[in-house]
Amino acid sequence: MTNMLRRSLSIEIVDFIKNVNNKNIKNFTKSAFIQQRKKIRPEVFKELSNTLIKEFYTDNDLSIKLWNGYRVLSIDGSIITLPNTKELSLEYGKQINNTTVEIVQARASVMYDVLNELVIDSELSPLKIGERILAKKHLKKAIINDLIIYDRGYPSFELVYEHNRLNIQFLMRVKTNYNKQIKNFVESKKKNQIIELRPDPKNNFKTKNFEKESRITVRLVRVKLANGKEEILMTTLLNSKKYTIKMFKELYFKRWGVETYYDELKNKLKVEFFSGYSSMTIQQDFNVSIFISNIQSLFTNEIKEEIEEITKERQYKYRLNKNMSYGLLKNRIINLFNEDESVEITEELKELFRTYLVPIRPNRNNKRHMNKYRTKRKPKVIKNLKDAI
């Protein structure tokens, strides 16, 4: 299951037996595999991922990237298309695209360390469960020195209150018409202002942890983008001398890391190529993909300095080719868990990863096509992004 099952299960089983260096593993059928995987709870792969993450953040201060002492996280969601079966449609929900075709989709949500490129927490839920609800769930994995960045779909007094209760810092982009306080700030033309955020008086406070009179001190910051547009940011980083307006523009841009992660998950790891049709299989495959992406990131973090050193004389800076890295992990990842071979395989993978690099060309802006997924169908893959797994 950790070997990225994206092809026919029969082919995957043949390759597994060929590549795993364990004489005790004999040939088995697709049916046998399907029966045995039912005994493995999807949460197993979350625990494996948690173990990796805990190890990375323990006694590894020199390798952990921070921003002003904070671990910079971003919470964001995306839609994952599932196999169109009755079981999955009842559990996750159906959507109709513009061709009136019904498709089954789920809501994915991750809390992502954008500087160290690790998924701290993840969920795959029915579409009816909103992003803010999933964000609150992710906060259980946050720690005191975290700073979490959100896009404009997330701001709510309830989420702000939860951050305040847990003493977790945040930076949120807010709509200019979010509430009267934000509207007043927009009209004032001020670049920076500290306000006391108030809850919507229309709330049913009987179901909330806060009251109508609750107030939370936040800071509003106006930033100007390269295209001339202005955005309003809301944060708990109140010290204007320590955290300047210019810093917030650069900080919010780091949220882009979670956007590119979903591209990685869907187009490089092929998370939507599920290896089965049951809800358990869907959850297994999703959690396995998150686990594998964290393994890949740990390899990347270990060799980043080496890549910088061997490419320092070149015209551009270079980074790892992520698509190739997943292709190289395929069939090798099995033996990473073999104690007798893990060291040898690890060194082989690092050497291969260092071989396949791509240049980072500065100031390149690709036009963003906001409606390319409007039909809920993937756009065509361009020739330099062929499948690697």
C-alpha cells in the first residue's frame, strides 16, 4: 500500500514481489490482498506520519526552518474526486458539473508547514463538512510557537476565538465587506489599525463557546500587491515595530506553499487514482499519500544544503524535481522499511535525488486560470509533466 498503487493491482503485486527483498514473501492474488487490507485501519498511516514528524521536530533545531521564531503553517482545503459508487456517493456527497454529469467528491484539508514542506495534519471528509470546521479540528495538532496563515474563506469570530483560547497566532486574509469594522478600516485608508473584533450579534450564542460581549484584540493591515490591488489582512501579531507592513506581504505570500502542495498531491502523487472503491480504501490511499509526501519531504530537507553547494556556481538556484522524486521512490520505498537495507536504499535515493534537479527561475509569473476546474474535470497535462509513478 505504501508503494503508490496507481496501476492495475495485479501488475502492482507482481512488481512488489519482484522488488521487495524478502524471500518469505510468496506470490499472492489480488483477491488475497483486498481481503487482507481490510484488516488495516486507515489511521495506521496517520500514526506513521505523526511518528516521522515528531522525529523531525525533536532535537533538530539546526534543520528546522522558522520565521521570527514561529513555525509557519497554512490550513487550506481542496476537492478530491472519488470513484462514482453508491457507497461513496452516500458517504461523501455528489456534485453535478456543467455537463449535468454526477460525480462523487470529498473535501480534503491539510495543515501544512510551508517552510519545511511537511503535512502536520490531514482530513478527507464529506463535502457537507465546511473548511472552518476542519480547520478547528487541525488546531488540535498546533503548538504555542505556531503561526497559521489562512485565505479569505476562513475568517470567523469562532475560529479567531479558538486561536485566542489556544494562544496560537494567525494571519488571515479578509474580505473587504467581512463586517462593519473591516469596511470602516477600508474606507479610512489607514495602513494599520488595532481593533477589538466583535462576534456577529445574530449568532446563536447558546451553541458557542463565547458570548455576545466577547471581544478579541486583532490588528488590521493593508498591503498592496504587485498588480496594484489591495488586500486586508487580520492578525494577532500586534507589535507594529517588530512586525512591519512589508513583512506581512512577504509572510502571506508563503501561504502559496499549501496551494502548490495540492498540485503535488493531485498531479504528481496522483492521489485521485484510488486502488479500490470502498470508503476504507479511499481513506487508506489518501492517508498513505500524505505519509509518502512527508517521507519525500524529509529526504528533500536532508539534501537541500548539498544541492545549494553543488549548484552554487550555476546561473540559477536549483531545487529537487519532485515529480521525478516520487518516481524514484516507487518500488524502492518498500525496502526503506527493511532494517537490513534501509541505510543503503536511503543513500541510493539521496544520490538519485541530487541527480534530477530543476532551475528556479526568478520573477516568472504564470497566468492563473481561475475557472480551469469549473467543469470538475482535470485540464490536460502538458508534455513536461508526464506521470512518474
